[in-house]
Amino acid sequence: MNIDKINQIIHSKPNLSTALGMEFFSTPEDDTCMARMKVDERNRQPFGFLSGGASLALAENVAGVASSSLCPGCACVGIEVSGSHVKAVAEGDTVTAYARLLHKGSTLHVWNIDITDMAGDLISNVRVTNYVIKGK
């Protein structure tokens, strides 16, 4: 999936993605998308671990980028986010979110996102449902 146009939009003005340090990447498959985020003072909890809320934000944002890439000229917004956090990640590590499309309807997209640490261990598994608003 080529996300170059969406990346331009993301970097055109401040937003949650840039505030938390998210980076988005194109993938060779048409039904996947990737993002990375370094665990630092922008997205960690007071104890020095990646915040679960930041993990969910990463998942929702990578799914939004992916849906937007699939639907040019539409606004794609998250309407449901559900996740399980299975391992802590300390400050200084980097997490990778890999999103795979489970359902592509005309108004709803469902994504499964696995978030892993630098060792490749699963950190969180998240499901995101996006609503596609045409003509935005």
C-alpha cells in the first residue's frame, strides 16, 4: 500500500501522530500498512513504559492512514478500537505496528494491528473499525 500522499497530509500541520512521534511506511501488499514509534517522553507513562493509550493511538492512526490510502477523497475515522496489551515496553525501545485489512466494505473497514517491540515480541493486539465518509 502506497501511503505517500497521506504522509504529506500528516506532516503538513501538527497533529496527534506527529506529537507522539509516529512514522508511517508504505508496504508491498495492498491490504497492509506499517508504522513505528520510539518510546520516549512523548508517549510513556510516569513509570517509564509505553502508555497503553499511546499504543491504541498508534493502532488507530495506522488503520486510519491505511483506510485513507484505500479511499482517496474520503475521510476515514475510527469508530471502534479494542486492544489487549500483553507485554510492557521500556523507554528507549521502538515499537512497530503492522496493520492488516480484515474487511473492506463501502462504509466500514476493519483492521487487525499487531504491535511488536524491537525484539519482535508482541506488545499489543488491536482491532480498529473505521467509518468511511465519502466526499470529504
